[in-house]
Amino acid sequence: MPSTGRRPKIVVSGDGKGLVCQAGGLMLIETLRVSGMGKGLSEELKAWRLPRALHDPGKILTNLAVMLALGGDCLADVAVLRSSPEIFGPVASDPTISRLVSALAAAGPKAVRAIRAAWADLRRAGAGVPPAGPGPVRSRP
């Protein structure tokens, strides 16, 4: 299952039709898709995907990042993405997301290395990704 699928074409108009209150989230999803970061996360986190899982760990982390960017501050806020499947596609349930977060936390440095490896792959590919910051949270220079 691909981590992100094709989304509707983004069109800017002033006619008030087809308004989407989460358009910023769609822009983030498209940026991840175009840059290859979504695929990179999926590849690096495949060790945390259970054999019969429906949701990809890379897509789950992408959804969490978008939820935070849209102003969410707790796991339940991912429901905003879930309420717009035409924009964000399928979004994992809260228990599924919680299990992944717990598994990544239990893996500790191994999970952090996997996520950083996805960034490193993008930098090597010339995707314009800035260098990693000094700590677990990336900082822009």
C-alpha cells in the first residue's frame, strides 16, 4: 500500500466553491509526496510495520506531523484529518497510532536513527533538505 496517493489538484479561486479549511495540510502532504520524504519514511520505518497492518508507519508519522502543523496538540486531534478522507486519504485509528508511537518510543535511538536516515537519503538525493539540527527535533538554520 503506497504511503500517499494522488490527491486532487490544488486550485486557487475566489468563487467560494470547494472551500477546504485544511488546505495547509494538503500542501504539507503534497510537499512530502513530491520531495520523496513520505516514501523515505515508509522505507526506513518498515521494521515497525506489523505483518497484516493496513496503515504504513511512515504515513502515520506524516499524519501526526500534519495534525501538529494544523494546530493539534493531542492524539485525538488527528480526527480532523480523518474527517477529510478526500484530502488526507485513510488515517489510522487512535489506538493504531498510539501503538506505533509506543513501539517507536520503546525502540528509542533505533527509531530516531531510522527517521534521520530518511532525511539523510533526501539530502543525498538533492531534495533541498536542510542539514539536521543538534537534537532530536530538527531546527532550521
